[in-house]
Amino acid sequence: MVGVFFTFEFFETIIITVITGVCFAVMLPYYQSSPSEMMMNNLASLILLTLFYCISRFAFSYRADNYLQLKAIEEKTWKLKLPAV
């Protein structure tokens, strides 16, 4: 569940997902000889990488919204602290 613990930007998430999927697909024939097993493993990889991508995007948007809310609160606090001229 790396997507939950680290905040990746959009292109970082895409690159990590694609590289992981390609490496898995390239290395899989060395460990599986049956075409049906390879197909099932590639399908499982696709599902897990899609899940990673979705969780990563969800965590990023949550943290971005939280950051924007925090900045808005800081700005309102700053305006309240300024003396009326």
C-alpha cells in the first residue's frame, strides 16, 4: 500500500505503474511456462497496478484538498490579526 504512505504526483504515478507492469510482464516468462498461468498473472498485475494508481490519486487529492484548506485558514487568521487601519 505504497500509494497511501507516499504522495506521488501524476506523472510519477504513471511512470511507476508502467515500469512495474513492464518489468513484471518481461520477467514472468522466466517463472511461468503455462500460457494460462501467464495470462492470469498478468491480469492480477493489471488489477493490482490499477488499484495502486487509484489509491495513489485518491491520497494525493485528499492531501491537496487538506493543504488548500489549511492555507485558506492561515490566510483568514492573518487577515484577522491585522489591525484595522
